[in-house]
Amino acid sequence: MQLEFIPCGAISADASKEIEAFLDSRSSSDIDIFQYPRWSPENRCAIYRSGGQIRWFTLIPTVYPLGIQRWIRAAHLGRGPFCDELGMWQEGCMQLAVELKKEGYAYLHMYPAWTEEPQFDAGHDSGWVKSDSGRYTLRLKLDRSDEELFEGFRKTTRYDIRRALREGVEVDIPKCGDDLQEYVRIHEKLEQERRFGLKATNVIHRIQWLMDSGRGTLLLARHQGRLMGGVVLARTGRLCTYVWGATTKAEKFSAGQLLQYRAFQWAKSAGCTEYDFGNYWPGATTGPYWFKAGFGGSPIHYVATRYMVLHPVRHQIVLQSERVKSYARRLRRA
């Protein structure tokens, strides 16, 4: 097999549709909008075709572990590569590793969307190092009426939704470009607190593409004409993913719970049967994980992330840098 390497920004409209059709055909458990080339035009992708059909695909985001020092690069693959045959999956990964090594990448890191470890032949997985115990997402089934969904929420979540409705909070889609700009200002404020690492221009580009393509939407919550926040949603196949959310604080009510409830309704109207809240950790009693758990749903555990060292010296420089940063953080807290 021979991989094609293509800058996402250079992919033709027809090729983009072909890739999206391949990804849309995937199981809802292993795909999200972050793997679509038009979501990340600054990246590139690798493709293998057989019999005129895409059989293997991955997006190849490049990260710079040393920050502004960009002479060391690494590839973080997200949920890919995507392929239904284990032998082909592994062969494609090895070809990708060879190419990235030629280009001077320090290591290749992936977060496979597998809920069970595949049964590779002996030695097939020997090049990878597992780096954690896996991760979780939270998934909500939407095959119920709105009333049944509502009754499945935590009691305090139901209360917060009713309170927001009593206070006159309304949720709708943007009506003009100013609405989008106003949401981005709230998003930027949250970004400064949580360090998402996304520039406003990238946020606007992605939201605009979702809305123009019909692959998603932005829902905005207003109270007496004031924008209280919004959620960005994306549709892939029959899965709706919660991409971003940002809200401002109010003394009397919270708009976040009502926004999520309206998000479920939008997802159902778009033909989705599942809603993915994204990153999650079971048992949390505060913070975003606690907020997400208030809507019910079931945790899905993905297998361990893994990486392959491509240039040992550069990889060691990254590890040493991380150790120094960790030590500096401990000193600041002392």
C-alpha cells in the first residue's frame, strides 16, 4: 500500500466530499468533527485508496512541544487513523512513521478511538509505547422524547433549566455576523482562563464552516437582549458532538443547562441519535465533568493513548523540557 500525503488546504471539493463520506460511514463511536480536513485546513492528511475507494485515512496535526521553539515537531493524530482491517491499519501506520521520521518529527502520538484493544498478530504492536490508562467521553442516547430526556437529568439540572426559562432566557441561532463576533468575545475570555490555544479567527472559521455546510450550528442564549453564552455543535453521521461552550455568569440563573437541553433538541432535529459531551472523567463532583454528568448519559472508555519515538535525541529533549517545567511548577506552588 502507498499513502498519499495531501495538505488539507489543497484538497479539492470533490476529494473533500469523498473523505467526508468515508468518515460519515464510520461507527459513531470512533469519529468526530476534529478529523475532517475542512475543520483543520492548516494541517495535512494521509490517504490510502484501494479499488477506487478510501480504505485508510488520518489527519496529521503538527504540534510543537517546546512552544515557540519550533525546531522540534511531533504529530498528534487524534482518533485516527481510520481503517477496518488491522493489518492494513498497522502497515499504514508504519508507512506514516517512516515518512514523518524523514521529515524530522520527534515522535508520533495517537489517541485511538477503540473501546477494546485489538488483537494484533505477534509483534505488530511492538513499536508503540502506551502512555496512560485511557480516557473517557460521555455519550447520551437521543432515542427518547424531550420529556423523557428531561426526566433523566439530575434534579438540580432540571431546576436550573426551569429557572432559566422562568427568567426569560431564550436560545436561538445567530441572526447576523455581529452575533458570531459577540460569542467569540465570550469564547476568548474563557480561552484566557482555560488556555484552549485557539485564536479567534480559527474559531470563527470553524463555526462558519459548520453552519454553511449544515454540519453544525451555534446556539446562543440571551436574557433581556444580553448575550449570556453559546454552544457550538457538530454533526458527523448520526453523532452530534459538543465542540465548545462559553457562558457568562449571572446571579439569578445559569444559561449553560438550558443551552445543552436545546442542543439535544437541535441534534434530534438534525437526525442524530447520540450526543457526545467530549472529555469526561467518571466520579467527578465539581467542574465541567460534574456539569456534563447532570444530563445522564453513559461513560465510554477508550484504550490507552500510545506513541512511537521517531528521533530518540529529540524525544529526550522534549522529555527533559517537560521535567524542567514540572519542577518549576512545583517550586512556584511551594
